[in-house]
Amino acid sequence: MSDILNILRSGHWPSLVGGWLHLTVSFMVWLLAGAMSLSLAQALQLSDHELAWLVS
């Protein structure tokens, strides 16, 4: 049990929170870009190739 507590105490909490927040926001933006890809492609008149780059 003390090994687990040492592992938890040894980390840098601001880095952990910053990394988690960055991952969460990046995934949300990527998910929204994929969900809105058809309307974005029509509004911006994107080709299939450009749309694939947008979603990937």
C-alpha cells in the first residue's frame, strides 16, 4: 500500500492536470470537426481530399 502512495506523491499534479486538460480539449475539437465535416465541406466548398485532411 505504501508503494502506491509513494507513486501518487511522486508525480507533478499541475503537469497531470494540464496533460489531461489538453487531451480532453483536443479530443473535443477533433470530435466536433468530424461531426461538422459535411456542413463545413459544403460551406467551404472542400473537395473530398481536403475533407479527408480536415477529419484526419
